[in-house]
Amino acid sequence: MLKKITMVLLAASMVAVSACSNGSNEPTVEKPQASAKPAAPADPFGKYEEPVTITTAYSVDPAFKSTKGETLEKNAWKTAMKEELNIEIDIAWQVSKENFEQKMNLSIASNDLPDAMVVSQVQLNQMVKAGELEDLTEAYNNYASPSVKRIIESTNGLALEQVTFDGKMMAIPHVGAEDFNMLWIRQDWLDKLGLQPPKTVEELENVAKAFVEQDPDGNGKADTIGIAAGTGLYNDFTAGPGAFDVTPIFGAFNAFPGFWVEGDDGKPAYGSILPETKNALAKLRDMYANGLIDKEIGIRKAAEETVIAGKAGMFFEGFYGGYWPLPSAWQNDPKANWQAYAAPLDAEGKYNVKVTNPSNGYLVVRKGYEHPEALIKLNNLYLRDEAIHGPDFMLIRNYFAPLDEIGFEYKAMQEVLAGTKTPEDYADMPEYKLLKNSLETIKNAKLEPYDNLDIQYWNQSDKEFMRAYSIMVGARNHSDPNLNKIKSLSYTRTGTVEKRWTNLAKLEKETFLKIIMGSAPLDTFDQFVKDWKKQGGDDVTEEIAKTIK
């Protein structure tokens, strides 16, 4: 999972909450409008003449260790904020990471808020309804840097839509780079058995069968696994993709469980209750029965252990496989040649991927705070200088990355390696904050021939190897010609979703796992659909439909 490879940031957490619902009367969402008489565009990095203080909340993680030995009281960001902007941050309160959600919800309920914080979508809706937030429309229009604006605009309105209420921009949305799960496979096992990378579900089954039965690791034992799989089967509209799920197999059947899609009647329908999902479950059930999928699917807490131990031949994950878990696998076998492909394809030759919500956190400012633009300036600074100061102690920070960051970086690396462009050609793109370093160091990690991505042509000891491998091997699939992106009709966590989703999701997961593992017949799916509807699914669907324009 991506959280295993990113630095834990001690900031206001972007947590999922089970807080009091804001009811079904969601605020009207419209495109943000500038104020009637906006001030002239100001300097996004303008320094205040007098010190400006921002109070925030702090999440304490005992396991966190600064990469540079810094502390909350003394660190590069604290110095940079003071020197560049004359901004200081005070901690209004701090609690352990485990208690942060509860404390934040209490603060929201009592309207006892710090000046700024990062909240979840549900908390945002709650705070807007309670009138606790400052309108950030003018501050954003006048002070957001061009790079920040380009990143938010890269979502084609989706990020702005989630923070706009009655025409006012009530928060600054987090924007994360788009990614999706793909097939990571042991190319050296394929070569040993004389096989080609699979393209269809049938070919995937054949390869998995060979990996299980033909002793690809050569130890003379029947101990290999075809497809490694974990506790999650797929992601839904409330979350991003998870490693070691089987989303791509569902996609090959044009099944998009967990997403809101258009039904045969033209109305919003929940993908998990549609016939295509039942068809995909039938195939997964057969694959499991034939021993092609890890027998501990849905049970094994650390699915990556089979990959690390060199016992699994395939798994599904995002571009970041070179970050995790493959470095641990290479410690055991440096010659394990893991490659990534956009597979399996559907009947029409398309690789169907679910496009997740680009925003899962929202920077908000309490109503009445004198300098709302200070938060905009601070995030401008974070984006511009993260490559200099690193991610530690970026308090009250929104995560900003262009939606196309991963695929864009792959193309740029490819061009630099081919010699058609130089790193200097990409110098004026500060929103791609890791790109400069990636391009300047790629030839340290990638050995010649540059167009051969097999593991033996990489310098695994180079400090930039993990990112370079992830981008060049994983992110190349972002340019696959068969790619077919499927968006959920809605990503909104409505009041009814918050009330019902835990139980509905539990029902769904348990039923589907039982079907796949053979402890319940396939037709259990039909009863699940009825139960899902009765237990609140119909209410959720009706409310979700109101969020769709």
C-alpha cells in the first residue's frame, strides 16, 4: 500500500470519520464564483510586514522519526515560513494519532476550532452546514500560485466541485496523482516456462496455473502461488485503489463494484449489485477453486509476504511496486525480474480502470480568521520548496500533485533517456516537484540499454532506484493504448452514506469473499442484492442521485 512507502506527516490528519451526519440536505454545489469586487492579484509569496500567527491541531505519532533529525520546535519549514512569509504556527492542541479523529470531531461539534486544519469530506460538509468556515474564494483567486491553480484545474472541475457550496469555495482540496492497479508479474518465471505475459483473463488463468504447477522457482516443491491477494477485493468510491486486490479482474468483466455507474435505465446504479459483478465473482470463484489465487485471500494480513519470500508470481498494485514490496523481495532475490502490464483486457481489448476521487482531504479556515490568504501562501510555499526541505513538519498542508504526474514523469524520463530532450527542457514545471531530480538522476539508476527494463539493467544500489523503477516499469502503463478510464458518477460521502456504509460494506465484503472461497453458492449474490437494498442501499442510491449533475 502506498502508505507503506510515504513519509508519515505530522499534520492535521485527513481522516475518515464516523461522525454525526449532516443529514440528507447537502449544500447546493455550484461552480465557484469570484467575489463581486475581487482585489487585484497579489504576490503568492508576499512576505507580511508584521508576523502572522496560525494556530492548528497536531497529531502525534510516536513511531515518527524525522529524516533529518529535526523537531517540531526546530526544523527547516519553521525557519522557511518565518524567513519567506513571516508566518508562525502555534499548536492549539495535540493528541496521539489514535485519538485525533475524536478530538477533531469534538472541536467541530463545539465550534472550538484552531485557525486552520485539514479535514475529511464529511467534516467539511458538517462545518459548512454549521457556518464554521471562512469563504476562501477571494483568497484563492488572488493568492494561489499558478502551480497550485494548475494542479487543481487538472481535475477538470472535480476537486473544485467538492469544496464549492452555494457558489463559494469553502476549502482548498487535496489533489493526488492519478493511479490504478496493474498486473505485476515475474518475467523471469515466464521466460523459464516459455510463456508470454497474459493479455486476457483466460491467458491469466493459464499463466497462474503454470506458476502453480511447473515449479518456476526450481526448488522441487509445490509451494508457489499464482496470484497473490490480500484482504481487499477492490476499492469503492470513498477510497483509492488498494494493493493486492483483484480490481483488474472485475474490470475485465466490465464490473465496477463500489462505484456509481449508469444502469440500463439511465439512472445511477451501484456497481456491486449489477449482473457484471456476479459474472466476475463466478470467474474468481473458479480461479480460487482451481488453486490459481492465494488460498488465504481475504484472510492473509500481509499479502506481500508471499511476494517478498519469492513464492508468488503475480499481484495487482499501482505504479509504486518498485517502492513496495519489491525492494524487500530483491533483498532475497536480486534477479527477480518483476515487470508490470495493463492486463487482463476485457472482451473488446480494453483495460478498464477505476478513476478514484483525486481529493481526500480539505484545508479549511475557521470563520472570522483575519488572514485566510496566509494559508494559501503557506501551501504555495510547501509546493514550491518541498524538494528542498522535504516532507517533515509540513503542518496544515494540502497534498498537491498534478493528476497526470505519474504518467507525465514517465514520458519525460523516456525522452531524456532517448536523448530527444534534456532535463532543462522541463525546468519551468514546478508543480511536478519531483521531476527535476528524477530527470537529473535517471541515468544513475537505469543502465544501458535504456530501452530494456529487465532488472539486470538497473543499478539497485542507487538511492533513486525505487522511484525510477516504479516510474519506468509501472507508470509506462499510464500510456497504454488500451487504457479505458471509468469514473464513478459521484464521489460524495452523503449523510446517508455515513450512516449506512459501514454495515453495507461489511455485508458486501463478507458475501463476496464467501462466494469466491466457495463457502456460499454463487446465487447468494442475488440474496445479497435484496439485502443490500433493504438495509439502506436504496436510500443511499436515492441520495447519491441528487449529487449528480
